[in-house]
Amino acid sequence: MTGRSVAREFMVDRQIARRGIRDPHVLEAMRTVPREAFVDPGMEEFAYQDSPLPIAEGQTISQPYIVAMMIEAAEVRPGDRVLEIGAGSGYAAAVLSRIAESVHTIERHERLTQRAEERLTRLGYGNVTLRTGDGTRGWSEAGPFDAILVAAGAPTAPESLKRQLAIGGVLVIPLQPGEDNQTLTRIRRTADDTWEEEELGAVRFVPLIGAEGWAEDGTRSASNHAPAREKSLPDMIGDAAEPLPDLDDSAFGTLFDRYGDRRVVLLGEASHGTSEFYRAHAAITKALIERHGFSIVAVEADWPDAAAVDRYVRHRPDGETDGPPFSRFPTWMWRNTDFVDFTEWLRDFNRDGPADRQVAFHGLDIYNMQGSISAVLEYLDQVDPEAAKIARERYGCLTPWQGDPATYGRAVLSQRYRDCEEDVVAQLRTLLEKRLEYETQDGTRYLDAAQNARLIRSAEQYYKVMYYGGAESWNLRDSHMFETLEHVLDAQGPDAKAVVWAHNSHIGDARATEMGAVRGEHNIGQLVRERFGDASASIGFGTHTGTVAAANDWGAEMAVKRVRPSREDSYERLCHDAGEARFLLDLHRDPALRRRLERERLERFIGVIYRPETELQSHYARTSLPRQFDAWVWFDETSAVTPLIGEEEPRTGMPDTWPFGI
């Protein structure tokens, strides 16, 4: 079985069947048709992600699950005559052709029609007939049809299409009578002049342009007036948004007093290299510490590196380490001027307080993921450079907003790569044991002997999964990070309260995103909600454009990159169009706004790697923002963090114990 065949099997089993598609005809057809043959050049590696992909003329190839869901809803069977409106790349027609006797498909753009016909001919799918035209008028001379599928949103079901159904035939079409909220609808013809309608759920498609659909300017072609429109979403966001003062204004943090009674407050970020996010985290955290007694700052960082910072901010002696903290890729994530400023403030805050009242600083990643990956790469560089290249590619894909890298064959595992597993895992276990020994020597004993033993026992499973870079590593890592959070809270007692700094993909509820709904992944945000309920709050952060510190690949040099303006179909664009430079949006404040925002849209995620050239595929995922977060902090334009440079002169008066060794 080839890599692409394995990817198709994975797509069908994990992304389609797992989500409730049961029709065996549909599942077999999806396994048969090579989706990579229908995407544009350069997009083949993303063919088996469960997401739409861009094609020519501003159109998209629908995500595999939507294709399967629509065909199942249309009840297509062998021997059927099918009409498809919106051929696009030809992929859905190809899948239909593996079930139905004949497929007729209409595309509005001649260029797309030609390309789709070439693909279908090359693959030998001879029972598909294409033409360019107005899909809202249908194809009367080829009807009647047992099923009609429309891959575009219409204000109402075109009468021509309803009339071209055979008695008992089914029309599946997204209907969008207003500005938003497309609903996939199944319409069954029960007699010459009667039809039954059934709503199947919210979807999002491009508009159906034509005589019985929308006009090019967005008005309704089928009538002489534009549809009555609700207040626009950007206007509603602008009305609900609470403008934020400048980040240097002490009033910035006080706007978050509403979360002061929570046990856990999670602060997100849309990237790992944006100055405004770090500065906002610091301002909010200072207010929660000073005004509401928060006693723990827990961050998305390796435990041993953060322990060095903890000793510094709590005026404790240096512990034994094997090098300065945060000295491995991605160094700028914590070795930056904004984070230095916060640690200096925290050190001053703790200066005169008793030891049991000082604010602690912890890394949540006890398994030392960044350091472990560095160790893997260093070892493979020595024993097998080709395997090291594969590893870098796979680790570059370790993000929840992308699919499992193995599904689209970016980094095919060699036998030599597998042969290295035992030695690498043994090295990582030894590294962990050494780190834990360091931790017990500093006198704080946050991890007791039983906890250490548990970590060592489970380390082998974690490191094996991490080594291969599979999707399972995400769940294991976030589960252990959540357990670490519970542990440090328990260590301080029932009154302890924690602020968590982590990426949006970690702190937003995974169940409201593709990572949870499609791939069965969970994260800290979900686990915190399940454990603490209303005693927690999750606050996401976003931006429209600006600059960001990021790399091209795992282990590569940091660069300051320009962040592309947000896509028109994203939550970020809605916020940009609201017209405020920065604001706090309480997602529970306006029920009407919350309902409208709950419909899934794209959200941007930038990690330590940013690839603008494939931004839609690499950095956007569909989410439901109000179900993901309790609040949203917006900065319309942001700037990259300023990394620390080892050759800089130390700050005046800075003690030699400064953890970054500058």
C-alpha cells in the first residue's frame, strides 16, 4: 500500500467514519478517489487534511467530510442519475462517479471546467459530463435527476433545480436567506408540486451566483430587492467591545478584575513571537497577583528551564543545571525583552514577602519537550543525517491546527529512523532522570518521590510517541501539562490560584475546534474546563497584521516576518472590520452576538514556525470562538518580540544569578 493510499484510509477512518458517515458506498468511493489529483500544484501535501483548500478563481475544494456528508445526505445509490452544481476541481464529481451511473456537473468558471475535465479524463472517470454555465438553471435536458448536490450557498432553493428532481429525488443545498448562517438543507420531491425540507446543520460555502441565486454584488438575483439584513457582525462586535488602554497604562490589567475570583485563568496567544501578547499577559498577571492573590504563574515551557527562573524570582540559590535555561530552539519564546521585564517585576514583588507567600513560576512541560526534541536531532545528526532531516520536517508539523504529518507523506519514515528509536528513547529517559535529580536538589521538592517515579514509568511511552511526531503526542503532552498544573496547585493548598500562559491552541477548548471535533485531540483548556468549570476562565488573543518572530523550519534561525492581513472568512477579519485598535470582547456578555459568532469560521494559529506562503493550510483552522474561549483580546496590529542577544552587556546592577546568563 502506498503512502497516499494509507493517507486516504486514514482520512476515511479518522475524519469521515469517526464523525458518523456510515454509507458504505460513500466510504468506499472516498477510499478510491485520489484527492491529491484534484488540488493545485504545491498543495498535494495537504490533500488529506480535513479542510477546504484553495483552487483557481477564488474557489475552494470542499473538505472531505463535507463532500461525504452531502453525498450521504443525497442518498446517492448505484444506478442513479446525479446533477452537481459547482464542479470546482472535479473532486466531488469523481467521488459521485464511483457510486452513480452518471454524473452531470456545471461550473460557472470555464477555466475550472477545463481543468476538472482534464483530471477526470486522466483518471478514466468516463461517466462524468461537464459544462460551463449558470448552475441555478440546472440541466433540464439531462434530467430528471435522482439527486442534485449544490456546492454553494443560495438565498432560496432555485425553482429550476427543484423541478428537475425525479419524484422521490433529493436536492442537497446550503441555504442562506440572510447575511450569515448557511444551513445545509435536504429537499425531497414527494409529488409534482410538493417538496419536503429538512435542515441538516450549519455549513459555510461560497455564494451561488446565477439567475436564481445571488448576483455578483451580493444582492438577490431572484427578486428585485436585496434581502433584509441583520446588523453586521463587525458592527455588533464594535458595540460589544470594551476598548483597552495602552499597555503601559495600569488600567489595562484592571479590566480583567472580573476574572479575579477564578481558580485558574488561562491567557492565550495567537503566536509565540508577538510582543503585545507578552506585555498583555504581564499586565493582566500583575493585576491578578496584586489585586486578587494569584500565587502561581504556569507557562508553556520546559519544567527545568522555568525552575531556573523560579529560583531567580524567589531569591533562591542557583541549582545545578546542564546549561542556561531556554538556550535551545525556540530561544526567543522566553529569551526576549518583554519576558525579562516581567521576571524583574516578579522578583521585586517577591523581594520582601515570606517564602510561603511568594509567587511561584513553573513550566508545565515536565517532559522537557523542547530539550528532548533537541536531543533527538543532535543524536540523529551524528548517526543518520537523512533521518535528522525527516525528524525536523515532522517536528515542524507538530501543531494541532495541522493534520497528522504522516497522513500527507511529508516525512516518510525510513527503516533507519525506526532503528534509532531504542537508543533515542533511552537517552531521553536518562535526560529526564538527571533533570529530576537536579529538581530535588534545590530544596523546594515540588515533585515528590512518588511523582518522580510515575514520570519515569510513563516517560518511555511519551518519548516513543514524541519521537515519531504523531498526533498522539499532542494528547499525551497536554495531559501531562494539565497534571503538572494540578500538582503545583495542590502543592500550595486549596486557596492557590494560577495564571497560565500558553498558545491559543492549548488554552482554548479543543472541543470547539477541528483538533477536537475531527481528530479527537484534547488540550489544557478543555481539561481545565472539565475539572474547574466556572472557577476557570480562558482568554484568547488575536491580531490582524504586523510582524512576528518565527522560523521557517524546526531548528532554523529566527526571523522577523510580516504577518499577512487576516483572511476575509476569519474571526480576525471580523475583529479588524470592527474598527478598534485593541479591545476586550467578553463572549458571554451579548447573547445575540454569541449566537452569531458560534458558527464556525477560520481562526489563525502561528507557532514558532510561520509559513506565509501556505498560510491557509499551515496556520488556519475552523473553530467556534465563543465555545473555545470565555473572552477575546484583540490587537489590530502587533510587533515581533525583541530577542535577547548573548553578547549584550548585562543590565546595570543586574546580579550574576540572572538566569539567562547575560
